[in-house]
Amino acid sequence: MFKLYQMPGWGSAMIEAQLAFYGLAHELVESGDVFSEPAARPNLEKLNPLGQIPTLMLPSGEVMSESAAMTLYLADVAGSDALVPGAGAPERAAFLRWLVFIVANIYPCFTFADVPTRFVEDVAAAKAFRAKVDDYSCKLWRMVEAAAAPAGPWFLGQRFSALDIYIGVMSQWRPGPAWFADEAPKLAAIAAGVQARPDMAAVFKRNFS
């Protein structure tokens, strides 16, 4: 059984959704808020030195970090290309490009700006730093919006993928659903479609209700 160290509404929701989609047996372990609960980060660091969520323990006892790595690995374990286009699929290159773009460029904006005083000690400067990082994340999301298939319904067009799960989850975070509706309508439509899927509904209800 997989063991997912998670918090409702956090980045672990992307991996929880994939575990549920594939029907892989898993246990959800609530790690606690690693920013506000004193014991949460040290406890998680025993498994993942970065103390980050998601952290995934495999049935073998091996620990994985990095959600993109988990996404590729779970597809291999499931023996399925339903969420990750296979090597011969025409969508493979775009999938890999934008998966890495999201986790390497957009996701770190939350790492740095969620609690900016971790990196900028002065409170006023930290507030300005967060504003700049949030503005930069909006710029990045506009790039993703421009790359989304024009006719939808999913990011890659007719093909549902893990990218849509990422968009469905991350659109709930800053700058928020209202911003996506106004500034990134294709991504907003993707997010709504993901959240309405019967195979995703329970995960989104648990994480965002």
C-alpha cells in the first residue's frame, strides 16, 4: 500500500487524485501544517529532508518526493497511459514540457511566497516580495493559458491527462478561481471540468470543501 503524507488542499491533492484514479491502494497520513505546527516539519523531515508535501512512501518502504516524479512513476506502476501519454503518443512532448514547466516554475512561487518571512526577514519587505512573486506567477499562468488547446476540453485537447489534475488543484490557490475565470478562461474551464468528473469528485470534495 502507498502511504501519502498530505494536507487537505495542499499539493498532495494532485497525487491523491492520481492514486484514486488508478485505483492504487493507499493510506492518507495527515502530516500537519509544516509552517505553523512546530512538530510537523521535523517529523516529515525524517522521511523527506525538505519537509515538503507531498511525500509518498512506496509499498517497498522507499520514499519519493517531487510530484512530477510521482506522476510518472504512478503511471508506470499502474501500467497505464491514461494520465501520462506514452512514449509514442503525439502529446508526449507537450505533456512533459508543461508538467515540468508547472512544477519547476509555478510551484516554487508558492514555496517562496506562502510564508515569505522564511526568506525575507523584514515584514514590510516580505510583503512586497510576496506581491512580486504572486505577480510573476500570474505571468507564468498566462503562458500556460496560451499553450492550452484552443478547443479543449482539456489542456492537450481531447486527451485528459495529469496536467488537467494539476490545473484543477492549483487553480484553487492564489491568484484564485476568480482570477482564472477573468484572465485564464481556458484553464478555468479545464479546472471546472476536472472537478466535475465522477472519478475526481471525492478527492476535490475532501480537499476543497
